[in-house]
Amino acid sequence: MDAMLKRLQEEKENESLPAEQRLIVDPNRVNDGTRVSIDEEEDVDLEDAEAKRPKPVPKKNRRGSKALMVELEQAHALAEANKEKYTRLLADFDNMRARNDKENSKMFDYGASDTLEKLLPVIDNFERALDHVTEEERTPFEEGIEMIYKQLMETLQKIGVKAMDPVGKEFDPNFHNAVIHVEDAEQGENVVVEEMQKGYMYKDTVLRHSMVKVAN
């Protein structure tokens, strides 16, 4: 009887508590636990799972390893050496190309000089013919010849041919060929006083030495 009254009293006190604090305890009653349903496990292919499993990276290939750092430094050194070698080869190629261009230019100038030198006697004949015709004797024919001569000289000057002007300058055997020596107190010593045959230059090359008269 006392146990029943005590239970009723506990139930009444428990009803006055909030729902989350209510706890009914019956020491003589065994409550079944919460029923939980477990789905059946799916069959797993162990070989397929093993294949998908990430493989561990070998120690020697792990980033930051000493061997990898050494290999990286060696690759960097090789790249720098190849870059330096390429730079030297490029400079050598540029130098070789410049030398070839210079040599080809010299060969061209040499061939041009040989051809231009053969034209000089033709120019001499033009000048002799024009010198023997006075202004009074000139006809349209002589004037036409003079125009052709001037056109020829202008064309030669454009490609680098020019006549020397040695009169009044000091004799230089690199450019002049002295054929007559004269005593002239009014002229300085070793000075060209007259040009007897014109000399010509092609750029920096002597096409023909100037034949001159030199004062002693």
C-alpha cells in the first residue's frame, strides 16, 4: 500500500514538470530499447576498392626530399649552361654573318673596281674629244656628246667613283704617280703642281693613280 502511494505521488510530481524533464521510472518494469533497422550492407568489390585506393608516393619521389632537391639543382645548372652555350653560339653566328657580309661586299667591290677601271680610258677619250672642240666650233652633235659625258660622270659618282683633285696637295705615293719633277721656288717642297692624267677612286679603293708633276 505504501509503495503504491509513493508511486502515485511520484507520478503526480512528474506531471507537474516540463515535458522534456519528465521521466517515468518503474523499477519492476523492463522497457524494450529503441528498435533500429539496419539496411543490408552492399557487397563491396575488395579488388576494385584496392585499385581506387590512393597509392603512397615513394619516399625518393616525395616533394622536398633531398634527392629531388639535388636533381632540381642539377637541372637548373644544366639549363644555365645550355643558355650560356646558346648565347655564345648566337654571338659567334652573328660575328660570322657579319664577316661573311663584309667579305662578300669586298668581293663585290673588287669585281666592280675591275670593271670600272676598264671604263676609265673611255672617259679619257670623251674628255680629249671635248677639249679639242672650242665653244665657237661646237655643234648640236658636240653638245649631245657633252651631255652623254656628264650623265656618265654623274652615274659613276652615284655608285662611288670620283676623280682625285691632287693639285696643290702634298705628294702621296698611295694616290699619286710622279712622272715629272720641277724646280719651282713659288711652290712648296713635294707639292703637286699639275695633274697630267686623272686619277680615280672607287669608295676607298684606288682605281687609277693620278699622274702628276711634283715640285722639288
